[in-house]
Amino acid sequence: MANIILFLLSFALFAPFSSSTFQTFSKGSSLSRENPEDVLTSPNDVFSAGFYSVKMLSTLPYVWMANCDQPVNGKCSKLSLLKNGNLIITDAGKFTIWTTNTFSLS
């Protein structure tokens, strides 16, 4: 169970534990299980998003958790903003778990 990774939105209080924090998420960029130090933070540093191990749940206060009944596989899980503007979560690097499924002209 420790290898199961959850995508969490947590208080930015824990952003100092990461070495790479981003306030913008450009098309073509991603957050992944393989780089847990990469964290997306809100402009006022109140919230952050990233991948965390289930073992860390006891030390991280979280306000939202994606797919808690069926968490994503810990290997190659990734949140990506595609060049077409869609936000997507993939599991094991290839299975789509969730997507915005939107259309963008730009």
C-alpha cells in the first residue's frame, strides 16, 4: 500500500520540503510520481498540488484527494497539461485516469 501514490492538494506549508515549486503550469508540462519534489503552488502560497506517498498522509494535512477509493498506481503516475490545453492524469504512464476533455483553439 505504501507504493500507492495519491494526488493531493495540501497546504503550502509543506512547499519548503520541495526543491521545485511552480506557480504556473504551462502547456506541455507535468508533475509526476518520479519527481515528488515538483509541486504546483497557488500564487499566494496557500495551497499546493503534487504526488505524495500514502505513508506521508499522517504527516501532511490535505484538503482534497483525487480518486481515494481507487488510487493511482505508484509507477509513472503523472499529471500533465497537454499542448491542446487538456489536463490529464495518467496511471502507469499510459492509462488515462482523469481528463478535462476540453477543446482549445489557441
